[in-house]
Amino acid sequence: MIQIEDLHKSFDSHPVLRGLSCEVKKGEFLALIGMSGSGKSVLLKHIAGMIRPDKGRIILDGHDLAKIRGRELEALRKRFGVVFQQGALFDSLTVYDNIAFPLREKLKLRESEIRERVHRQLEAVSLKNAEDKYPAEISGGMAKRTALARALITEPEIMFFDEPTTGLDPIIANSILKLFKSCHERFGFTGIIVSHDIPEVFDIVDRVAMLHEGVLIKAAPPNEFRNSEDALIRQFITGSTEGPIQAN
């Protein structure tokens, strides 16, 4: 589904991605992990078509994202769903209207069909009793569930999650991760999640890719990371302050 080849990206002469290559299979749920500044979110934004690389290719279902523009790129983006770090909800809209927004903007549907779809998503993320509330009136966990429902409402083939549990307490964060897993099982999308929730995120994904200083150092099933003897990986997943990773 997604193939990244020799990806390079710098900002103000500071290299962030340094020849990164990896792939994501159709229907796979992949976690991107690594230290802050390792390039995880920058890689995700490349795959989502938000940033163009300085060098290298991103092939998405046969399309080279660096070469397509305009309507072709917009048509490809319609196949994406994104859950941002802060949720990015519209404060002036209710939970119901936030979820309905993509349908009203992108598709020509009758209001009765929009209502049916929104209610189905509200039920899927356990928000049926919150549809008339505004973002300021709901908890952080409910806001994340609203953002997930909004991202899923157009039935995307590919889902991107950019540190979606930031700011949540560990119990709520874990429940949100489990919700992502159940939605992946229900809808079958290809998913990529950037997360610092280690090791909790290992329980919801098929494979883990660890970035370090802009390159991929390992991509493997979660159990391989749990059992890895690699000093860099062990230090990161255990949170040890002693080892090859130097804190900034």
C-alpha cells in the first residue's frame, strides 16, 4: 500500500530525514516510535501528502506523491483520515456537527443520510449521549473519540494518528488506543500511528518501526521489540537514562 524510498528532508539546513526507507502493507496497522526529533511526525506528514521530500519517493497504491498535484492529489487525499495530536475540533460546532462536517464538505448527501452515518459513528465510539455538546463541554477522551469518529465518517482506506493520546491520563490514553484497535478490526483500514505510549501501543499494532536520527533502525512485530537485545531499542522502550541515546 505504502512504499517509502530513500526519503530526505531538511528544515533550515537541519536534516530531519536522512535516507529513510520502509513500507506499510495493505490493511496493516504500523506504529512509528522513537525519540522526539527522530522524524516520526515529519514522515507521517510526507505520507499524508502534507510535505514534499527534498529527495526520495513515497509510492502510495502506485501513485508517487512527490509528482502528483491538483485534482489528482486531492482525490488521493480523500482516501485518508487523520486524527491530529490536539483533535482539531471546531469549537463552534457540536460533537454531531464536527463529525458531520467532512460529509457536508466533500459529499453531496441528503441530510437524512448524513444523520444515519453520524449516529452510526457516534455509537461506534460511545458518544451517543454527547452529540449536542460542544468541545468545551466534553472531556479530553471524548474529544479524541469525536476526532476519531470524524476521521472515520468518510470510510477512509488509510488512517493517520499523530500522537493522538497526548495530554490524556494513562487510563484514558489506554482506552483510546484500544478503541483505535477495535476500529481497525471493524473497518480494516491501513493505519499508521505516531506514539510515545510504550509499551501500550505494542498491543494494538501489527508491526513497529523505530526511527533514530532520521533513519529506520528496525521494523518488526511488537514481540521482537519487547525481546530485543539491541542497546538502543532496550534503552528506548524501558526509558533508561543510561545507554547510547543522549538526551537533548
